[in-house]
Amino acid sequence: RRATPRRLVRMGQALAAHGLTLAGVTRIASVRDGRDVILVDRLGPVTADQLDRWTATVAGELAGRGLVVAGTRLGVLCHSGRSFLVATIAASRVGADAVLLHPDSPSGVLAEMLRTEDVHVVAYDEELGDLLAAAGFRGTALVADADNPGGGSLPAMAALPQADIARP
């Protein structure tokens, strides 16, 4: 689509709000042309608008519940796909650090990463719950994969009405 002056201003606002972070780039992609498919995973295509809305809503819920705020760390124990992106970009939107945890790590290595990186909240794909438990994680664990719409999951948060969050 043609870059209209209004769209360019909105892209500049997204850049001013989030900088060149994952959150900023996602927001700019949505403003540029939100109908563009930017991800295809096992559940199908995701547009820039969908990803922007989901990450904004999840970020608002994480911050509103006091789970992840600016300066904290969110562990992301997910396979590639929308759950990985939503968790990682939502952390960026609130000014938190996303600590990427490898799903094939032995539980001892995972436990050491969680401890050394001071991770108290982990978003994880449901199939990796046993690995997280074997690592002895005692913090807050949030199911991240889109197949599980339970109340404390990121997909359930993404389905809520979008809430504004304070600029990080």
C-alpha cells in the first residue's frame, strides 16, 4: 500500500513509543499494512494486525497482573511459532527482557539458566511443562501455545479486550 502522510506519522509514533525493538517493528508492520501475513505456523497464517493486537493485549495483561513489568525478565520456553513471538514481543512492549530458553535443553541446564538470569515468570508451550517442572521452576508458569485457551494462558489473555499499557 501507498505510504500516506497519516500512515508515516503513525509509523513514527510507533517508533517513538517503542524504538527499534520487536514491539516497535511489530507495530510499524501493522501500521504499514496490517493485512500482510507475517507468520505462517502449524496453526495457519497470522497478519501483522493480529500479531500487534495479540501482543498489545498480552503485554497489558502481564503488566496489569504485575507478572512482567519494565526491567523484569520473562523466560520464553517455546518452539518457533506464534506462541514464541507473542511472548517475546509482549515482553518487549512492557520494557521487560525476554530470556530465550531452548526447548531441547537438559533440565539441569534449564534450571541454571533460570537461576542465573533471575527469571520468575516463564511462558512455555504446554508440551514442555514436564521439562520446566524437572528444572525445579517455582515461579509463575504461563501456558503460551495457542492450542490451550485456559484462563492463565497467553491465548486466553490475547482474547481479552485490548488494554493500553504505560510506555516502558
